[in-house]
Amino acid sequence: MPSSYRRSFLGACSTALGVGLAGCAGRFTSSTRTDAASGAAASAGDQLALPSAVSRNDLPDGDVVLKPDGKVVLLNFFTTWCRPCQEEMPAFRRLRAEYDTETFHIVSITPEVDEKLIRKFWTEYEGTWPVVTDPSLVATDRWDANSYPTNLVFDADGTPASGDDPEVRARSFEEFKSVVDPLVAEA
């Protein structure tokens, strides 16, 4: 195996191992979330922005605000190697096409650092919404997203869509739409 392939392979393995261990470590912590972790943090604290990993056409360059004020928000925590994450991509594409960007904000967040790999994934799975990197796990820790995929939905006021917990167990377009529709109607 040429050394450049070996370095790429080892880099991908170490990222996967680090993310896997971070996810496992999260399973052994207290299941009681703080207000900030559950998405009920003060409005000023919610303006977390992370760097865009893919910028082309209508995808932003620079930092992307994860929970902009006045919009229904879907935060998708994913990794490129996660099979369920890959399987969700068509549902997210349909959601992005279904709703106006002024009302509905979707952003995918990955802890991975290999931007070339992220761009390849985004092209292969036809991502049409912002994707950001979170290698320091700032957003992951804030919302306790310790497994992949984790999908969080917030209404236009920043309140978690399902009571105290913003996590949504939806996987199909229809399931996501049933959660997002009433929130967009209220916005």
C-alpha cells in the first residue's frame, strides 16, 4: 500500500476510533441533561456557529449559525462512515426542497476533520444544505449528541420540538415531515 493511501487510511481509522470512543464515553455519563444540553439555553448562548465544510452554489462559505432566531431548526449530527446517516440523506434532501429557507433551517454537523472526505460524501449523497465541522465537539457536547445519527428539532422560538428533549427518532421523510409541518405552520 503506498504511503499516501496508508496515511489516509490511518487518519480515517483514528477519526473513527476517536468519534466511536467519544460516543461510548457519552453512554456512561448521567442521563440527566443540563438546560444547555437539552437545548433550553439562553437565547444568546444558542448562537453557536461552526465552520462550513462544503461551500458551493448556494451552500455558505465561512461560519454557519446552528440555531438562527425565528426559524424551525433541524440539527443532524452525522459521520461519513455511518450507514444510517447515509440512508437519511434522501429524506433530508426532500425536507430541504419542501420548506422555504426563511422558515426552515437544516444543518448537518460532523466531528470529522477530513474536509476532502466530507466534500466527497456531500457530493456523493447530494447534500443541498449546510454541513459544518465540529472537531472540538462543542455542538456535540452542548446537545449531548453522542451517537450517530442524532437529529434534533427546535421550533422558531428555539424550544425543543418534543417537550424537554429536542431529539427526534424519525428516519424517513414522512416521519420528519410530521414533526416539522406543525412547527413551520406556527412559525
